[in-house]
Amino acid sequence: MKTRHAGRKDKKKVDKVRLVLFAIAGVVIAYFVLTYNIGAAINEIMHIKLVFLLMILGAWTLFSVTKFLPWFYVMHRLQIKIPLRDSLPISLIFFGLEMVPSGVAQFLPLRELDKFKKNGRRLSFSIILSLNMTGALTLIAITLITSILVSRFVVYLIAIFVVAYLIASLLRFDIFHRFIEWVAHSLKVDKRTIGKYIHPYLKKLRDNRNLMSQKNIVTEMFLFVPTILSEALILYFILLAFSQTISFITTVFIFSFSFAVATMSFVFVAGFGPADLSMITLMLAFGVPGVIAISSLLLFRFFNTMLYIMTAYVYFYIYKFFSRNRKVIT
């Protein structure tokens, strides 16, 4: 009973932090909306030429397809042999459900792995940890590189420290374990909660050293690069549709920095809040008019988040329908 009570208490603390941060983000976003007229922003979206919408849709398709590269590599490393016709939709569903509020959403499509390898779903934790962690590291690394190329911000000094620390932590598991335990003790988390949740989590990390080795982390990071660049390409085409001539490198910086900030916050789903504020602020800093900045953000969020989640759900139910008669490997 005490363990449950401690767990609920810790969850309430996280919920309070999330609520406060959401409130702050909401106030600032409301300021932007009221200042720059949301009606005018929507009007700008309605007058985009068809050719630009096709370009944006093409970039979105590229973004969706390139997500398959790191997925395929992880499946290969875990020796899960999935036919391409199954692997593609499962990967799209997996990454789409990453943006859904439920923390267990990504486990749903991974249940299908039992049909391709005995007890395949037991590898779910390894897959989620590996892909999410390396995706975040790649985002931060690209932020570092583009911030240096753009040469207008000093944030790369901070980024160097963050990237170096994260990579060092991942490659030296003992440091990573001690850091997590230190954070838990600093937050005065109940000892039983640490024993029940944190220690099993660290044990799973130790059991999956093979997938989280230096070679695999670096390889996955390289495979995530096309995804991040194609995602930034969506924003680039959107800005181009509004006659904003910002270079592609600058657009990559705006996108990667905004979502790196959201990734490091750990409490926001799909980066809502920090990513949006950072993106609007950076677009304004690079000379994009306020109305266009909000219009670009709304359109980007539709393609980057809403359309991707809706597509993932559609694929999820279609795939479950057509694969319902397949037997689980025992």
C-alpha cells in the first residue's frame, strides 16, 4: 500500500509540473495568437497554391517513409525477420503512436512481433528505448551542427555539453545508472518505488547492451538523419509557400532546435508547447512576419503531427483486420 501511495504521490508531482508548464506555454501562445490575428493566419493558409501543397505532401511522404530505415536496422539487429509488406505499416504505426498521450501506445503494434519471432513482443522495451533515444540524440546533434552553420546563436556551446553528456552516459552504462539513481534520490523518491520501478528499468538497460552498443547507436543516428531533414523540408516548403526565402539550413536549425528543446523537457506529448514557442520565436528572429509564423506553425503541426497520427491509426486498424488470422509463433 505504501508503494502504491508513493507511486501516486510521484505521479502527482509530475502532473503538477506538466500542468504549470502547459499553462505557461498556453499563455505565451495565446499572446502570439492575439497579437498576430489568428483569422489572418488561417486566411493565409487558405490561399496557398496547389503546387506548394503537393510539395509539402511529398516532403511528408518522404518523412514517413524514411522512418523505416532505423526501424529496419533495429529489426535486423534483433534478428526479427518481417516481410516488407508487414514491416512498413508496423513501423509507420509505431512512430505514429509515439505522438499519442498514452505512454504505452507504442507497445500496441509491437504485439505483432510474436507472429514473426517467438516471444517477439518481449523485445518491445529494447526497441522503444533504442529508437526513441537515438532519435533524440540525432535531433540534438543536428541542432548543434546547424547552429554552428547558421552562426547566429551561441546555443551550440550548450548543445556540445548536452550531446557529449548524453552520448557518454549511453556508452558508459554505469555512469548512466548512477545518474538515474542520483536523480531519484534527489527527488526524494520512496525507496520501495526505486526498488519496484527504477531498478528493474536499469536491469533491462543492462540486458540490452547489444542493441545499445556504441556501433548501433551511431548507426541508428545516421539512419535517423534523412527523417529529420525531410521533416524540416516540410517546414521549408511551407515557408516557401508563404514567399519566405529562408535557407534550408536555417529551416533545419529552426526545426531541430525547437524539437530538441521539447525532447529535453520530457513532459510534453509530440513536443506541444516548447516546440511551438521555440519555432515561432526563431521564425520571428529570422525575419518571418508574425502572421506568417503562426500560419506556418499551424500548417506544419497538421502535417507533422495530426496527419501522421491519423494515418497511423488508420493503418493500425486496417493492418489488424487483414492480419487477424495469422498465427503466433510458439
